[in-house]
Amino acid sequence: MRVLHFSDIHISLGLAEIPLFDWPGKRMAGGVNFLRGRGRRFKGALRKLGRLAEFAETDSVDLVIFSGDFTAMGTNAEFAAAREAIQPFVDSRAEFVCVPGNHDLYTRRVVRRGRFEKHFGDLLTSDVEDAPVDGPWPLVRLLGDDVAVIGLNSARPNPVPWKSSGRIPDAQIAALRSLAGRPELEDRFVFLVTHYAPRLADGSPDTRLHGLENADAFLEACAGFDRGAILCGHVHRTYRVRVPGVGPEIFCAGSATMHELEGFWLFDAGADGLAATRGHWTGDDYDLHPSEG
Ligand SMILES: [Fe+2]
Ligand SMILES: [Fe+2]
């Protein structure tokens, strides 16, 4: 099965295009900073996503996995634009699985109004009905005869502007542990997907202000899966790293659309295991680095 994993597209519309009533409350200052600073590097995101959908079609992708941060501030306008931009992937022959990023659950108000669920809720289904214990999480998708995806939500609002850390709720970690023994997942290669990276490229944990609070508990639960891969984003760099004692390797997709850092992963996964190839943006198109698995 051919799998495209991408992340952190951060669709933003510019300050002038956000209706006043749609401002996400307290985090406005942080949002303005994002749009004026890093946000500028996502200006070509919509055009690039169109090209990525063409790439997926041409390369016969069977499954698309998105690991969060559709938007910059979680406004309705951004969510609508992001949904429209990923619709070609949803409408294609490939399956589409996604989890939210911290920018999609940006403020308590965004969460209270259920904006992520409003725009992406129809995609949060689970093939193992009793798997979800925390809203739709963890969701489990069984694909073909030999692949499965488990999606976990590690994102939450961070009311303090300088903090952007995440945490997978304990109930989801416990559910993940019990999924490791389920017959439905036996003999399948399992993609374990969440927004936050449990380790950085050099194998060290991310910082307390930016990382996954319970990364060790998550990795311990992932170690229960013999054949699998941990897919994440949040860190806008494309990398792979192994953690001693944890079978599934970590693949961070980085950002598919951030100017000069655009990257993603393309996998061939099945009963035999996983072959990974790194993808990049050429300036007009997306292409693969066959030598950089
Ligand atoms: Fe991000
Ligand atoms: Fe993020």
C-alpha cells in the first residue's frame, strides 16, 4: 500500500480577510505575530496543496495521512479554506485520515465552538467501534488486508502565548495500550499518528514549552506494536529517528508548505514492513529524493 504522509500546511488568509467576529479571542496577539512572521512563509500553501494532490494521483497513493495544523488560528474562514484545499485528497481514490494540530484547537473558544469537528468531523470515523474513548479518539482505520492507522489527539489550546506544548490524554494512552493486543490489528502494519513529535531529529525530547508532555508514556504504548511507524508533525522539519527499545520508527513530516522547508514522506507499507522515501518541493512541483529514505 502506498501512503502519503504530510503535515502542517497552516492555511492562513491574511489579517484583512478575517471577519472581526471570527477573531479567536485572547490568542489574537499570538495570531497576529504568526501571520506577520512565520505565517508569511505559508503564503503559497493553497497552490502547493493543489500540486501535492496531483502528485498523489500520479504516484498512485492509496492512503493519505495528515498529522495536524490545517490552519494558523482556527478561524472559520481558515477551516473552510483548508477543507476546500484538502477535498481533492478526500475525493480521490485514496483513503484520508487526519488528526488536529494545536493551531486547529488554537483557543478554548475554537474548541468550545467545535470548529475542527464542524469542518473535519466527517473524516474522524473508526472501523473498530469500541476503540474511541475520548470523543472520536483514538480512531482506528483498517485498510486493505495488511495496514491499519491509529489516530490520537495530542493537541489542546494553550492560553499562555509563549507555550505550544501538547499532551495525549491518559484515557487515549490506555486505549492505545489495549489496542496493541487486539486481533483486528494482528498481522497489520500500524501507523500511529499524532500531531506532536515524541522525539526531535537527534533523538532528544522537544522542549517543555513546545513538546509532547507525555512523550515517554506514548512511546511506551507504541512499543507494544511489533510492526509499525509513528507519524507526527508540529516540528517543521522532515526527519526520521529511532528510539532505543521502541520498534516503530518515528517519521516527522515537517511542513508540506512552509517556504524553503517543504517536505513529506512517501511510504510503501505492507506485511513485509516499510520502505520510506522523503519528498520535497522543487519550486513548481513536488518530487522524491530516492536516495534519502
Ligand atoms: Fe505547525
Ligand atoms: Fe503544531
